[in-house]
Amino acid sequence: MTSKIYLKGVKAYGYIGYLPEENVLGQWFEVDATLWVDFEKSTYSDELEDTVNYISCIRKIENLIQTKKFKLIERLAGAIADSLLEDPKISQAEIKIIKHPPIPDFLGSVAVEITRSRDQLASINPTESITTSKAQDVTPKPSLKTLPIPNPQSPDDSSPSKIISIHTDGACSKNPGPGGWGVVVHFADGSTKELGGGLRETTNNQMELQGAIAALEFLATHKQSTPVDLYTDSKYVLDGITKWIKGWKKNGWKTKDNKPVKNQEYWQQLDPLNTSNIRWHWVEGHSGDPDNERCDAIARSYTAKYA
């Protein structure tokens, strides 16, 4: 028995498009996905492992929209289909994407639809590998409990998968208000990884901290011993982790004025992740640094999502 799962109205903000305005200003994308899944067993077992985790599917779709810079939504549709078909339980995926492009005197929408099966994947040679990140599958929760860190086999420090640098950024609207964070990771082989997330009610400093936390959580999964350069445009984060935190801890998480440290729960997550292999750097925000600008774009896309 083959049944279907319908994901309707998955929305995310991205910078995909052929027009220059689409690349700079971005726009909202809406995705409908139909997944062919044999979940007959789950109708008796009531176990998630016997069907598809649709939350993971939604996060994959949002991740691709928010982090990719394709020119065509046709390419985005194919990337989403391929990413969803990575789940062996899904035999076929139908993807429909709707957008409202900034075309003068045009108030309508543009949509594309693609149906791709697992059998087709063997004959397709995609030009770009699509990967998703666990850090992006789960956005930060208000409880701020530290998420469990995966423990894969540690790669050799000389392998191409070695991380050489990380850029982080955070953003917030109205401060406090809806906010987001973004991370760009650079590997020795020239490839990159992008992470992001957000909260409906937060502050700019909290999102700057959360970006650094997510970056170091991701780095911890690699367990490499070689140094990594981490860049942030927040002097609050830089000075806090390299200067102030020792005094805070010694004083029972109190400032010199004997006041509670602001955002203590974030600092207490970041502190154990920081090791002697991390080389912290400050980069001026909105100054043309491509990685900082990309992190800012990811962070702002999540801010818009929760606005």
C-alpha cells in the first residue's frame, strides 16, 4: 500500500530569482509538497519510525529556500524534491512553488510544479550537492536547553572536511521582537555550510549569542584539533567570551556592580563550547565582507519569518 502525505503552505523568505531585485530584496516563497509514502505499518504501530517525519521535511524545505542562491525556482523545486527523496521511505515527491516576483504592473504570482521519483534519481546528475543541517532542522527554543550534540566518527584533521573558518551574525526587529541568526562555515576543500534559526520574541544580543552557540555546536561534531577562526560583528559577544566571562564566573555570574549578568543562560551555553582552538575575531558589520553579509541575510530571513 502506498499512501500520501500532504504538506501545504510551507513558507520561507529567500533570495532566489533571476531579477536583481529578487537577489537583493528577497521575497516569500510558498511550497506545497505531496509525498508518496507507504505508512500502512504506522496505522497499526503508532510509531514515528514507521512513517515520515514531516517536521524534518518542512525544515528541509525552509532551509533550502533560506540558504540557496539559485536563479530559477525550477532549480529550487528540483533541489527540494531531491532533498526529500533522501528519505528512503519517500518513493515520489511532487513539489509546487509559488512566488510573487517584483515585476512592474504585475500583481499576480508565478508557480512551478515538478514530480520526481526515486527511480529518476539514478539517471540525474545534479550540478550541486544539497545538504541540510541538523542545527537548522531545529530552531532555538525559548527554554534554551542545550540540544544534544551528535557524535559522528571524528574525521582526520588533514581531511578536506576540516573546518577552517566560521562567520556568525544575529538580527532583531524592534529589539526586543522577532529575530534570527545566521552562520556560514568554510571547509578546507572550499565548500561551505550555512545554518540559521530564529525566535518570535528575542533581542539582538541574544541572536548574536545564539549564532555563536550554533556555530560551536556544529564545530563540536567534527572534533578536530586544528585551530578555527570565528568571526563576529558583535563586540558584545567578542568581549564577553574573551574578556568578561572569567570575572562573571568568578563572581557567581554577577557583574562588577554585583548585578546579574544579562543573557546568562546564553553565556552558560556558549562557555563550555569555547575551546583554546577557537580564535575569535571581530569584523565590522555591513562593511562589504561577503560572509558577514550572507550571515546577515540568513538572520534577516528568519527575522522576517517570525515578524
